[in-house]
Amino acid sequence: PVPFLKNLKFFATARSEDNQGYYFGPRLYAPSDNNPFLPSGDSSFVPLSEGTQYSLHGKLTYYLTPAIKLNYGYLWDDNENRYYSHGFRLVPDAPKTHFRTNSNQNFQVNHGVSKSTFYTLKFAYNVSDYKGYVYKNPFDIRYLDSDNGQPASG
């Protein structure tokens, strides 16, 4: 309960997670390498499936009357992760990074008409945003093959 408003109750939680995953491997190649016999990676041991997640959840409940209850809820989460790809295990910087942000707001009215009859009205608003890329700039020159598709071992 909230001290100055006896009919108002609240709940709140937050979470932060930094997960390095359980797949690790050497960075032998850079995404720009085009000759398998001349790797330019630094050979450092790096995570292959890392990610971070943040989330918030809150809820307010207000008893307008003993028979009418109002609820407002908010849920937000933000994720950034890279999935493991066996094909890129020696080029860990090549798979794209996934960025997701979601938010959900909801409002609910519960009305008890009698001891055996009630109804609930629910309203919700959801927003979701996703982006996935290797380089933030879609016109980054590193997306292009510098040899225009020509074999590297000429």
C-alpha cells in the first residue's frame, strides 16, 4: 500500500542481465578477410552467443470502491544479442546483432456487480521495435565484397 493513499497498491521490479553465453571460440578471421590461408584475426578467445537484457515491470492497483478495482500495468524490455552460428565460429564478428525493444501498457477495470457476478474491461497498447545488422550504417563499405566476387586465391 501507498502511505498517503490507502486505496492504492503498487508493485515494481527491474532486471538486468549480461550473458556471455556458453559458446566461446577464437577470433581467427575478420569479416573482411577473403583468403582462408591469411587470417587477420587476433586469435583472442571471445563469446559466440552473447547478449544483454534489461526489463522493468510496474503495476498500480486502485480500489475506487469496494466493488470497483482499477489496474494499470507497464512492461518494458530491451534486448541486444547475437545468436551462435556454427558457420561463423571462426569469424565471431560476422553474425548480425539483434536489437529488440518492447513495451506494453494495459489498463483494466474490474466491477463486482454482486457476490456471483462481475465483469472485466481490459485495454492494452503494445509497441515492438526490432533491428538486426552487422554494421549500424546500411551503406557501410564493409558489406561489399572488395574483389567484386573474384576468387581470392588467384
